[in-house]
Amino acid sequence: MAKEIKTTINNKKYKIEVPPQMTLLELLREKLIMTGTKEGCGNGECGACTVLLNDKPVRSCIVLAHEIEGKEVITIEGLKETGDFKEIKEAFIAEDAVQCGFCTPGFVMAIKALLNRTKTPTDEEIKEALGGHLCRCTGYESIHKAVKRLVK
Amino acid sequence: MQNRHLSLKYIEGEFKMVDIPQAEKRIDLDKKISGEAQFIDDISFQGMLHALVLRSPHAHAEIVDINLDQALQVEGIEKIITGQDIKDEVINVDIGDHRPLAIDKVRFQGEPVAVVLSEDKWKAKKALNLIEVEYNPLKAVMNAREAIKEDRPLVHENQDQYDRHLNTNHHPGTNIFRHYKLRKGNVDQAFENADKIIENTYDYPQRSHTQMEPHGAIAKWTTDQEMVMYASTQSPFFVRTTIADMFNISDTNITVKAGYLGGGFGGKSDVSIEPLTAFIAKFVPNKYVKLKLDREEAFNASLIARGAEVNLKTAVTQEGKILGEKASLYFSSGAYGSTSVHIVTAAGHNSSGPYEIDNMEVDSYGVYTNTPPVGAFRGYGHPEVHWAKERQIHLIAKELDLNEHQVRLKNMLRPGSINALGQEIEEENGDLIGCYEKIKKKLDQIEIDKKPGKVYGKGIAAIMKSPVMPTNSAASATLRFNEEGTVDIACSGSEMGQGTKTAMKQIAAAGLKLPLEKIKIKEDISTDNSPYGWQTIGSTTTWKAGRAVMDAIEKAIDKLKENAELLLDIEKDKLEYQGEKIVSKDDENIYVKTEDICFGHLSENGLVTGEPVQTYGTYMPKGLTYTDPETGQGNAAAEWTFGAQGVVIEIDKETGELKLLNMMMAIDAGKVISPKMARGQIIGGMVQEMGGALTEELKYGKNGEMRNNSFTDYKIPTPLDLYDADLDVFFFETPEPIGPFGARGIAEHGTVGITPAFGNAISDALGIEMFELPLSREKIYLKMIEEGDLDV
Ligand code: FES
Ligand code: FES
């Protein structure tokens, strides 16, 4: 049975009906037409669908929509209004860290989550934050350099 | 090079350009980083139907019966389509061996058997589960080795009856659908004269492209003759032609639109799911139908990659000179052969590697197997044969107790050499030896910080690459000056992350001598009104579409001069185009501003002199021919690119675990248009191929089912594999006479020699020789035990 949930997405309050099997990714992309969050695998294996749930990075393809009841979600659409996004974007421009761009919003959300935790992450912390994100285009060098630029 | 159309104006003449203007960022970066860029699955329409596909669980089976009764009961189902609905629709890229859905039998696990259309994907899923299919399983053949045996099952019983676009030299009554033969010189004589014959067999398994964006297409038929499609494709014009051909209607009745691709790498070239999407949409006229693959389907139901066994017998002298070579290549090409005919060819004549071999006998076979069809993948036959050739050179040196660098340098192609196709190599083809020496030197300079319990190795490989494509594969561009003096340019080439559109903007700004801000490149492609481009493949866009842009620019400059001539009353030969203005060669104080005449000149009394400047440019490689069916000789490759690659690795003596320390490439790019993007292409290619070197291999169970169709089981490189590695890219710039300002294509080249560089590095570290990819930790570990090298 569809259930009504109350939640906050990108600082806006929502009251929405969600079927029990619907994932957060489906809710965002198909119901709310926020297509900035991408689906690369649907199985929690690639990181393309990463959003922030109460400030923590989660893979929205393996979170059920009803689990966000009472919580706050930030997607790339919400992030792009902020100053942090501008900084991340400048680092990505400087290192040319975008190719096809399909993985990019996911990486940006992961980097934002990392910077929320600490502005001076260690190499180990950076690896932990990015380790599960896949990019088939860049070979990661430019993305790593962009992150290092941000934490310098 | 034979029949080569030489045109030096872009490297020596009027257009010579030392500094290409650099863009601050890619033109698509803002949209992509903010998630605003639309990929295929971000596009939806009101009332759009979702297509869910029932796929074969068997690799090879007869379809005995399909029962739709229960599935059709599900409320909200618009239509269910099966192979029984096919009339004479055939998908023919090169061989008409493929139908949009399986009819009487399935040939790979994942092949479409039925499609359910519904506005509600949950209902479609429910119906899909209620379709009953009865199969009669057949014995499957999973690789070329098995498939060429006497008593093998046939994947296609009647391949003789298929239409072909070219003579593939198939072997009737067998699984061999393509046989490329190359015969050059006198091989038997060479083998008689040899001091040694060295023979090895190298295996390069099938892989998956794993673009992060799975394939997708949306189609709608507006009449029973007209269709519009949105697709994640590298080849909108080719998709159009193939679909038109399938329905026997005119190309002009079909519109294919392509926007951004979330990666292509060849796996979205030719056709994959587009013909099926067009086929099923035809049953529900005036409705959009979306077919979007999930990750599992992207693995087992689109195109897959590589899959070759290469046997090399090399006749050498004691000094390491290669006298002759016999090569047999067997491609496990999957259930349908259309998308790999030219891979078999490219691999065949590139099996020489970047070496001059006077006497060659090559047999390259495309073989039907019960796997998903193999298609183009970054490198297109070259990585497969370089894995073999660059390991072989290493082993020849080892066997003869020579230095491998000397063996390479002794045999390398250089100006005046004749390559495998019979083409003469010229200076302009690039500095192979320079690139090789650069990597050798860089490897020598690296001092490894050695740790206890680890061993270290350095490996090197030389590479060459050419695009292999139909002889009439054209590129084109349109250019339009706007009233304000800005310029709109459209050109062939899909944007799939390679930065094509940004590079084109730079090329246009350089050619037009205008600031980047004045140039706008159109990004989306529609076959209705975009300039024609055969396909975005083979690292040819900068080179070929860039050349078409330059052609349009030349014509535009000529028109601008004509307008200026009318206004200034100075003959156009006496005028010089300087970008913002057109100046008299005799007196620099006499000029007109380009923006004042680009739309014709409007005088005070309203009279207009001249015409709006709008031009069209094209480029088609000149002088290409088919290869001779008996000798394989001919002008099959329009340009060559050379380079070298190296890696430095660390191996744990206890576990066999391999860690990358350095990876590098030197490449003769002709002219680097954007240093940052060029580096990104090379590094992206190298890392992608590192997956092939170390972990990637599609595995099949005993019934032919794909075993690793997820990122958990099919491991591609992750940030962790690269975080601590040092990567280097060195560009050489020997101008290529055709490319804009001398530029060559470089998008695939990073892949070509990475696997042998790793193989050679393992040999250097442990003294063990590997012949089968991937060079997994388990294989290294077992080999270490076998060789007694294990330090436990
Ligand atoms: S789409 Fe969610 S992790 Fe890949
Ligand atoms: S930029 Fe294409 S997957 Fe990362």
C-alpha cells in the first residue's frame, strides 16, 4: 500500500504518497523529476545516485523512499545553490575533472559530504569517501586532483 | 602513404597555428556538474510507455512455445510483442544475421524474447513474470576455440543465406563468419632462413564496456512510415540508416536525436538496442516508447567487447631481426557478427604491431559463439593484438638473450618502411622511436622506494593505431555568421565525454582568428538538420570533423572576402582576412570589420551589398580502398598514430597482490588542441585498459549464463587503484597533414599497449611469463607457486 510520508528535500517540505517498493532514487527521478541524481547500477555499487540524507552520503538506489520520513535530503539540485558547490565546481574546472559527466553529481555529493565532516581530510579519509564511486572516463586522476585542491 | 591526399595548409600555410586558444572549461561542464545535462533516461514524455524485456535464460535453445495468456490479463498492459510479430525485419550492420527479437531460437543468454509495454513499469514487470516460455536447450559454444571444432554446434545453421554489405569471406557450414587473410612476401622462405622460430598463444577474454550510463532509446512512430527517436548513441546517422533499412523505408522518414552520452567507448556505436526500440514502438503508433537497460542488461544484453586468442609464430635471426611471422587470430565474436567484421580486419593487419615485417601470413577469424554480440571497444582490435605482439617481442628478447629495447628498435617502422598493408610510412606519420625512447628513459629514471616483502617490475610496450572504417565514411560541418558577428557551428560527432565540442570550438576560433566567445558550437544532434557524420568512432572526430570545420571556415573566409571586395572595390586576392577585420594587403589602413559585412553590408540608404555568410564543410578520407581478399593488402587505414607506454608495479611476494606505482604514455598527437583534455583522454584510456590488464573478464557458467553481470562481480578500476599512482603523459607533435593544425585522433590510444606493459612488468618483477588476461592476483599467485618463487 502506498504510504504518505513527510520529508524535507532540498530545504523544501514535502508530503508525498510513496508505494512501499519505491526507492529514494525513483522518488527523486520519476516522481519529483529531479533528474540530476543518476542511476548507474541500481544496486548500490557505483555511487552515481549519491545524495545526502541528514548530511550523510547515501546511495539513493538502495534506500526506500519511505525511509526518508522525517529526514532531510539534499540532492545535486539543492547543493548547486550553495557556496560549497561553487568551490567544488571551480576545483573541477581547474582539473578538468568531468568527461561524460554521468558519475559527476555522485562524486560532487560525496566530496560535499567529506567536506562537511572535515576540511582537512587525510589521504585515508579521501579514499574512504571516494573509494566506492566508479568513473569509467577520467581514470580518477583529475577527480583526485580536484579534491586535493579543495582540501589544501 | 599511398594515394595520400596531401594538404599542408593547416601546418605550413596560411592557417599555420602555433597557439590554439584555450577554453577555461569544457562547454558542457556547467551543465554536467550541476546534474542539468540531460542523458537519455532524463527524458520523458507524457503518456510514454516503458518497455520491459523478457530475456532468454539460455545461451542456446530452441523456443518451443510462448504463452502470453496470463500476462495479457494484467491490467494496464498496452501490448506484448514477441518474435512471432516479426515479418521480414532484419538488422544488418554488415551481415543480416540479426532480428530485433529471437524467433525460433535464442543464441545468447539475455537475448530478447518478448517485450511488454505499459505506462506503469510495475505492471509491466508483473506481466513479464507471467509470460511462459518453453525452451529446448541446445549445447552452447562459448568461445572461438570450441566453435571451430569439427563436432561443434552451429550458432547459425544457414549463414550462407544472409545478406552481406561486403564480402566477409565466411566459411559456409561453420561458425566462421569472417576470415581476413593477409599474405605479404614469402613467409616460408623467411621461416627457412630463421635462426629461431618462437611461438606463443595469447588470450584476451571478453570484457564489458561498462559505460556508467546504461543504454537507452525512446521512439515514436507518427505515421506507419515516420519515426522519431532519442537515443544514447555514438552514431545517430548510422542508427537512422540501419532502422530505415530494417523497415525498408527511406532514411528521410526517420529522425534520430542524440544528446549527451554517459560514456560510449564503442559500445554505443553501430547499433545496439535502437532497432529493437524502433520495432516495438511501431505496434503502438503515436506513443513514445522508452527502452532503458538496467545494469545487468547493460552487461548481458548490449554489445560486449574484445575476446581474442592470438597465436604468433615469429621467425627471427640470432640478432633479433624479425624475418617473418605467421599469425592466427580467433575472435569469440558472440551470437551476431555484424558489429565485429571490421574488428577482425583491424586486428589482422595490426598484428604486426609497430614493426616492419617483410613476410607475413595472417589469418584472422570472426567466429560465432553463444555470448552477447561483440562490438567496437576503445582500441578496436589493436589492444588485442598488442597484448600478443608486445609480449612476444619481450619473449623473443628473453629467448635470444637480447635486450628487448634493441629488439624493438631494430624492427620498428620508420620513414620508408612498408607496413603490413603495403603502405609506406612517412615522416609525417609520427615519431615512434622518439616516443619509445622517452618512455624507456622515464622508466629508467624512476627510482623505486622498495619495501620488504615486495618485488618490483617495470614494463614497456610500443604501439600503433589506425582508424578502420568504411572507405566513404564522411564528416561534415555547417558554419553560420550571425548579424552581430558571432558564429554558430554544427559538426558531426557525438559528445560522450571526450570533449569533442569544446575542441571544435577551439579549432574554429583558431581557424577564424576570432575570440572563443564569438563561437558557439551546437551540441545536440538531430539527423533532420545536423551535418552528416557517419559515426563517432575510431578517434576520428577531431581529425575528420575538425577538418570539415576547417573546410567550412575556408569557404566562409572566401565569402567574407567577396563581400569585402564589393564594398572596398579591391580584388579579393588583394585582401587579407585577419579575423575581426578584412584588410587590404597594400594598405593596412583600408579595411572593413568582419561584423559589418558577415551578413552582407547594409548601407545607410538600406542597400545591401554581398550575402550572408553561411557555409558547409565536409571531409572524407581520400584514397581508401578495400583490402584485397587474397592478400589483405590495400589502403585500409587513412592515418597512423604511434606511441609507447610503460608501467611500474609492486607485487606482494606472499599474496601476489599487484599495485600500480606508475603508468605513462608518450604519443605523437600531431598537434595538441587542449593539453588538459588530451591528457584526460590518454589517462582515461590507460585506466580503462588497466581493468582489462588486471581484473576484467566476462565469465560464463556451464550453461553459458553470464556469471559476473554486476559491478560487485565484474571489477573495474576504482579510485583506490589509482590514488597513489603517478601518471605521466608526454606529447610529441609531428603534424599530420590532414588534421586541423596537424592534429591526430588520440581518444583510444591510451588503451592499446597497457596490457603488455603490465605483462612485461610482471616478467621483470618475478621472471614469470603470463599469456592470459586478466593478470589477476590469483593467477600471479598460482604461477608464483608453480615456478617456486613464492617466498613463504
Ligand atoms: S545507482 Fe545507486 S549506487 Fe549505482
Ligand atoms: S566522467 Fe564519465 S563516468 Fe565519470
